[in-house]
Amino acid sequence: MLRPVTARQMERAAGGLAALIAVNAFGGAVYGFAGARNVPRRWLEGSPFADYRVPSAVLGVAVGGSSARAAVAAWRGSDEAPLATITAGGILIAWIVAQVAVIGLRSPLQPVMAASGLALIGLGWRLA
């Protein structure tokens, strides 16, 4: 017989997933600021971006920052954890939708990250 998942286990799951997303986003932002060497600039043709600096800033600040905030709130068991986790998941999904709209579906990581955003929303909802 399976035991029910405790609130603390849900917080740990949300915190762990949010932390992984934050690290991924911060790493992607650093890579973008460094010139995104193996990412063709032609993918940005027709977009408002001449290079990857602005998208990298958004990735680092919005996705990375919101995910880091959610991770800390969840690990601390804060009353802010549900909303922070749901918000981080929504921001991640919005980022992926915008990314696919601008450069197209280019990597299997895009749907994986979208699913991770949905998972954050689900975890946040369960924490609420």
C-alpha cells in the first residue's frame, strides 16, 4: 500500500525541480551572453533581436530568477511557495512558447522544459 505524499515531500519536489530549472536558465543565459557560439543567428531573422543578449537576459532574470525564488520558498516551506512555484511554471511555459514562436521547435529540450513548467504549476497547485 502506498503512503500519501506529505506536504514536505511536495515542497522538496517543487524545490528540486525549480532549482534544476534555475540552474539551466542561468547557464543558458551565460551561454547566450557569451555569444551562443553553436546557435545560428539566422534563427533570429524576422525577430526583434539582432543577437541573443536580450533573450539571454530575459531567460536569466525571468525564468532563472522566478525559478530560484520558487526553489528557496519551497525548501523553506514558506507560505509563498505555492504562488512562487505556480508563477515560475507559468513564466517557463511563456518563455518556451515565445521561444518556439521566434525560432521554431529546435530541440527536444523545449518540450521537456514546457512539461517541467506544467509540473511546477501542478506541484504549486498541490501545495496550495
